[in-house]
Amino acid sequence: MADIINLLPDNIANQIAAGEVIQRPASAVKELLENAVDAGATEIQLIIKDAGKELVQVIDNGGGMSETDARMCFERHATSKIKSIDDLFQITTMGFRGEALASIAAVSQVELKTRKKGSDVGTFVEIDNSFVKKQEPCQTAEGTSIAMKNLFFNVPARRNFLKSNTAEMRHIVDEFIRVAMAFPQLQFSLTSNNQQVFYLEKGSLKQRIVAILGQHYNAKLVSVKETTDYMNVYGFVGKPETAKKTRGDQFFFVNNRFIKSSYLNHAVMNAFADIIPADSFPLYVLFIDVNPEHVDINVHPTKQEIKFDDEKLMYAFIQSAVKHSLAQFSVTATLDFDLDPNIQALDAVSKPFTAEQQMESTNSPLYKSFTQANQAHMIDKSSSSSNLKHWKDLYEAPANTDSYVTISPVIDDDDDEEFEEHQAQQATASVIDERWQDTSNDQKVPVQVHQQYILSQIKSGFILIDQQAAHERILYERYQRALLEMPMSTQQSLFPQTLQLPPADAALINEMLPDLQTLGYDLEPFGNNTFVVRGTPADIRSGNDQATIENLLEQFKHFSSELKVNRREHLIRSMARNNAIPAGKILSAREMQNIIDELFACSMPNVAPGGKFTFISFKLTDLARMFERGN
Ligand code: ADP
Ligand code: MG
């Protein structure tokens, strides 16, 4: 009998293998851009024709290749980046498999021009379906130009699989952005059908983000930066108000490699959970630098998925880093005044962890590699009153009664025009000056507006607080503390009420009992879907317990469908919403003052859980501008 096994010819074997690496024009874009980065280029051009179906070309000013390398680079497993299996665990380059160029050459027509730094002549190589058609010396700039033409010309079935030009171009732009975002220190350009789509100057990460995603992010980025012995996290997140209805501008890079990780995404979303509306997506561009020993980037052929040796630690760390920076933003941004960000952050940073997360991460073997200074979640709670102290500064009377001094703190940027404008205003307004001085002390008493808002004067103008949203924030943080540290005190009812609930609600309450207990509810199951309410949280207006708890259940169910946060989070949010002072309630001056004091002692005073602003500030400068007619 004749033998039936053949070895496939190289070009066919390459074509098959290419399927893993090059699925569409965008895959070639990624590989070619990464090669240019690996080659040490500082300027990289991407040229596209017909959504990459006709041409994907990358021109770089990197190290270039010798004559032999120019030919070798198209061989399968030809790489200059690793030599042994051990190197795989110390990868610092973007590529390492030596498969990209072999794959590209197997499914297209390739023209390579390259010249090594210092050589006076370059090399031209033309390849068609894995076969070298031409190799000759040529004149060319230092660096490398690789043109991939007519992708899948020799594999018609796969060519037919390509999507519309719009769809393929979208993929190309995505890949371009991912590489360009990761290397803001390099110049990138993208030209499509002879039209320039992107021209990205070398610059800072912030400049790069704005250049790519749009000018509107310019004043809306909050920087994230945490450094430890184990890993560093840095980058930017968007301020809560930039969160979008569709997922989109979200980027993670591990050692400069774009990755997709729903797990880490969740960590960021969690950090945002109580300050943005449900179902909205914040911008983030976060870089994680970690010793390559701790990651396995080899788990997926296109290397977008990644495995960390300690995922929980990673999660906790990312969440904490983002919370930390949001807290700083929360405290400093709305009212623009300078305070020590380190101190400000302490209280907020002590909170990102739930009790379970804290347990998990402290049990982690890598936990101990955190440096002392960065054990953010372990920070002493005794510093938690620092917020309050700083917020008091807002209300301090000006050191000098000269009205000019009163106005000057709000001129926070070096805007000369604004400065002059105010001097002019001031000169013509001496009557108002006097009145201002006379009444400045009395005005500190907060005023209720429409039984809904609290108007409170601060140094730089005034703020308008939404009483309900503010109280919701206060209660939310109080409950959060109760769950983490000390249980709330319970006020025992003189006449315990009996609660009769539908079976589904009874089941829900049963599950929530321990947490309800911590939060100050004393409920006892009495069989048959009945509970006896023996006590309620001491600081909650007593009234109809049945209604309160039914209301709580409703809120709880309402929130469950809204946002995927854990059960305890639901519970405290529901309670905060349920127990907050409603709009329409008349408040005494003392009650208003309490709300103000407590609000500003919160770690995130400016938004309610759920994203609504708790207060809006009005600056004297803005008010003055409004009074000026015609401009
Ligand atoms: P890998 O990047 O995994 O090593 P590739 O197939 O992408 O594999 O590239 C093979 C080799 O060709 C690289 O290791 C590198 O030595 C060389 N090479 C590829 N592109 C360039 C370039 N733009 N400039 C200089 N050398 C390059
Ligand atoms: Mg490569």
C-alpha cells in the first residue's frame, strides 16, 4: 500500500499558520507598528489604501536591517527578540514570536526597504506568497518601510471574509490608537487614501490622549499614579461627568501592551460605581508596569489577553489607585483651592475595600511586597477628620477686610485679563464694597431655597447644596463605615411592630438580616414570612417601620436591576436613598449647618451615590461677569 502522508509545502503551511496572526488588515497594522516600535523608531508613518485591502504600509526611522536579516525576517520563527525559552519571561519588546512577517508574507505581496544606521546602501526585498521574487541593494532612508499589498490575494476564501471598508478601517484605527496611545514619546501619523487622518506629535501622555480622543477631554482628566515595589499604575481617568453611554474610551496597557481584561475593567468601574450614573462608562487610560515575571502574555496568539500570577492583588490595587485619584479630584476640583493632596486622600483611600476584599488581599503572598507608604487601604483612620478641617478653610473670613482680598482667591489661574477686569470692577463699586464688608459675617448663616436647596456663602462665592442629594451622600458614607468598622447603634422600639411580607420579599430580607443588623435594624424572623421589628437605626426618624422597610425593599430591588454592584452596596445605597431628607422638608439653620459640615467631611462630597451632584458652586468672578451687560 502506498504511504499517504505528505509534508505540506512551506508556503501552504505558512498560509495556514498565518490564520492565527493575520485575520484582517488591522492585524498587520498592529504587527508592523509594533515592529517599528521594537526597532527603536521615533517617527512612524502608517499608510493605508482601500481600508488596508490594497495597502498597509509602515515606514519607520528605527534601526533597520542588514541584508541577511532583511531576508531572514520573513522566515517562520525568525526573531531577534528571544533566544531561549527563559527569555520569554523577561520580554520587554512588543513582538517575540517571529511569526508576524512570515505570516504577512504568506498571505500577501510584500515589499521591504530597509537600511541599517551607518550603512550607505539599503536592501530591497520583494516577496509574493512566501516566495522571494527579488532582492537587491537600493537607496532608501535609514530605517524600514514594509508594504503589505493585496492581502489574501492568494486565499480568496479569506479575502471574501473581510468586512466593509468602514468596518475594516474602524479596526485599523483602533489598532493604531492602541499603539500610539502607549508611546506618546514617539511621533505617529496615519494616512488613508492619501488623506491624513492622524498626525500625532511627540508629547506627554495627556497630550496624546487629548490629540487622539478630542480636545473636550483637556480639562477633564484626573491623573492616577501609584507606585509600589511590586507594580506601578499610572495614567488618567476621565472626570465623572465625561462618562459616556457607550463603552469606548477605555484602555489598559500592561508593560505598554494593550490588553483586554474584563476583570481589571471591573476594578475601575467599581471605583467609579458611586459617582457616575448606572450604565455609563468612564474614560480611562491606565498603564500597569509590572515585572514581566509576574505576567504571562503568551496565553493568546494576538496577545491581548493576559494572566497575572496574582489577579486579586492586581484588582485591589487598581481599584484603590483609581479611587484615590478620584477622591483627590473630588475634594480639590470643584472649589479649586490648594490643599495637601496626600492628607486629603487618606480617608477616601481607606474605603475602597470591602471587608472581604481586604481579607483576600492581605492574605495574598504578594501583599507584603507593597511598600509601607503605599498600603493605601491600611492607612490609619484617625486622619479621617482632616477633610473637615480643610473644608472649614473655605468658609474662613478673609484675613483682611479689603474687598479686593475677598475676591482675589478665586483668580486661580494666571489670567491677566481676568485680573484687570476685576480691578476695574472693584474701582467702580465702592458702595457695594462696604455692604459686602458689613454683611459678610451674617451671610454665613445658610439659607434654604424652595425647601430644596441650601445656599451657603463661602470665601470665593457661594454654593447651592441639594439637600436630598447631600444627605444621601452623608448617609451612604456613614453606612459604609458601619459595615466596615463599627455597627450603628439601634434604638429599641417601645412597641415592636409586626411585618407581614410577600414570600419573595421575606426571602430577600432573610438574606439581608445580618447586614441590616449592622446597620442598626433589629429584625426578628417570626415564621410565615413575618418579622418583628424590635429596633431601628438610632439616627433615623422613627415612624412607620413597616413602610420604611417596605420602602427599603423597593429601593433595594430597584437598584438591583440598575447596576451590578455587590449586595451590600445595594443595601447601603437603598438605605441612603430611603432615609435621606427629601426635597420639600423645611430645615432649621442648625440642621442645614449639620448637613454642610457632614457633607464636607465625606470622602466624596460632591456627588451623591448614583452620580447626581450634591452641590454647585458659584464664583464671585462668574457672578460679576453675569452682571456685566453685553459681554
Ligand atoms: P517578532 O517581532 O516576533 O520578532 P516579526 O516577524 O514581527 O517577529 O519580525 C521578525 C524580525 O524582523 C524581528 O525580530 C526584527 O529583528 C526584524 N524586524 C521586523 N520589523 C522590523 C523593523 N521595522 N525594523 C527593524 N527590524 C525589524
Ligand atoms: Mg513583530
